[in-house]
Amino acid sequence: MTAVEFIEPISHDAGVEQATALFTKTFGAQPEGVWAAPGRVNLIGEHTDYNAGLCLPIALPHRTFIALSPREDTRVRLVSDVAPDKVAEAELHDLQARGVDGWAAYPTGVAWALREAGFDKVKGFDAAFVSCVPLGSGLSSSAAMTCSTALALDDVYGLGYGASDAGRVTLINAAIKSENEMAGASTGGLDQNASMRCTAGHALLLDCRPELTPLENVSQQEFDLDKYGLELLVVDTQAPHQLNDGQYAQRRATCEQAAKILGVANLRVAADGIAKADDPFQALKETLDALPDETMKKRVRHVVTEIERVRSFVHAFAKGDIEAAGRLFNASHDSLAADYEVTVPELDVAVAVARKNGAYGARMTGGGFGGSIIALVDKGRSQEVAQAIADEFERQGFHAPRALAAVAAKSASREA
């Protein structure tokens, strides 16, 4: 059997050095600076963000570094360590939504979104990206790219939003707009908030109700794995992960339609009403009975129960009830598989093997349709569990998975 590959994070110094070197080689000058933003893994609360629900992400130590210099014109030139000999170019002047093809749409879209928001001083830029966030893994490589770009542009154009948590929401909104409108990849905001607002040693409890202010919609929840002798194993199944093929948008539209039928602003309103009912099970049944078809019922059942699972996980982990936390992981995955129907065989197999090999709980993380799983395991067992998953993948003829041990990282930052 082939040994499983563990992806290590790039250190601060190495990331700065590599991004600077790629920039200098490509553009023939030193960058004005280097910035970075992390990928994220969502502990629990999947497909709840665009339903005004609750999510609980942590930032990864794996980050995307961007070396950047501003330009006097509106030209954008970009290079990445994925294809270091190819420079992508775009023009911000008169740029329209969906006007940039390929990966360049993400960073270009951030500058476009800031200009659309009235920040006329934002012009073109040259940038070089170096990243250890696995691409297509469901760990928010796109958010790491857009958020690092937003921080860099905020600095070099003197916008003044990157220094405070509340200010970063302006940059987060630009990153979200870039993904939704320029790249055409629907996102509800979980990824960008996690990349910009997570802090070391904590999970970010994100409340996505639109009426909350930026200072009201997050709270830092202690997530100390060492305290309980645990590790969070992340396994990238390497099953293709695509969110811009319509499946994500289709489920989002179904949820929005269900809210209209139920006469509520969003499914969070329905979820809160059910949670406060004298008999929540009966309240959930009555809610589902009001919906016209089985698919919509399943989608709503997942969202409503998942929001409650986030609350329960926060309480269980705070009390050190790891068995309960693990059961909630398992229930979340089972709901995503049966009711939201966003898993694929690789995700289901990886979760089943992790559970069989002693994980307290395991679940897919991210949007689904490929990507990664997470498993809560005893400290020192990540390698063993990951290898068992790799061995089963080899038996079933899947692509070899990759793994990383996740700990909460610092928030996005200026690096040099």
C-alpha cells in the first residue's frame, strides 16, 4: 500500500520568500509587499450560511501568499506557482461581471468589486501567488486568494479597512462579490469570514442573519484540541470539487423558494421557531408538511437540523463532551448525504473508514460534490486513520487522498 501524503503548511518566511521570488522573476522588480490569508475548514454548519444560519469554521495554517505592487493604470497582471510561466492579464476599465475567464477572475474581481463599491482610487496591480491550500479540496483556496488580494489592495491603496475586525467586513464583501459575480461561483460568505476573522486557538461562531452588524455576527469559541487530547484530521479525497456547475446554486434557490412558501424571510427564521417550540419534532413535521415536494422537504430538513447541530456542538465541545461532539459530526454528514445530497462516493467511504478506525465522528466539510472530510481523533492517530482511508481508496480504485492535520491558524495578515 502507498503511504498517504501529508500536506505541510508553508512557513511565514518561506511563503514571503517564494512569493517575492516569483514576483521578481515574472515582473522584473521587487513587490511592494507580501500578504497572506488562510484556507479554512468548517467544523459544522454546512449550507447554512446562505440560509442566515450558523457555521463554525476554523482557519487552517495553510495559506495563500500574494506579492503585489500597484500600477498607475488599470491593467492587472497575475502569475501563480501553479503555472509560473504563464501570466494572466485583465483590464479593470469598463470591466463587467463575468468579464474575466479562469482563475484570474478571483483576484481581478476583488479590485473590480472595490471599484464598484466606490473606491475609485483602486487601480491595476501586478501580483504573484504562492499557496499550500490544496486546490479543489473544499478548503477554500478561492477565499484564501480573494481575501489575501483584498488585504493587499487595502494596504497599497490606503483604504484603511484591514486593521480592524469590523473594517475587514468591507473587504470580505468585495471578496464575496468577486466569487459570486466575477467568477460565477456561488458563495454565502462563510469562507471569506473565516479567512479574514478567525483567530488562533478558536473556532469562529458565525451567525449569518442579515440584520446583525459585523460586531454582532461573530463570536470566538475556544477550540483547544490539546486540552482534550485530540487532533482534527483533514483528508482531501481528491475527488473533483466544483461549485460553479450549478448544483450549489440549485440548492440555494430551492431553500429560498421554500422560505417564500413558508412565509419567512429565510430558513433561519423557520429553524429558530422550531427550536423554541414546545415540541420541536412536531414543529419540524408541520413545517415540512407545508412544502410541496419531497426534494424541498429534504433540503429544508437538513438546513433546520444543521443549524441546531451547530449550537449543540459548541455546547458539547465547551463541556468536553467529545462523544457528543463526534455524534454531531456523524449526524451532520448523514444529513448532507441523505437530505442535501451533496456527498460523493469518495466522501462517504472516507467518512465510513474514519468512523470504523476509531474517530469520534467524521463528516464531509465544504460545499460537497468532492473535496474533503474531517475526523475528530485522539492525538497521535491522524496518520493511522489517514492511511486506512488511503488503503481503502486504493482498493476501490479512487485517486489517492492527501491529508493534513488542522489547527486553528492566525487570521489573514500582512506578512512583509
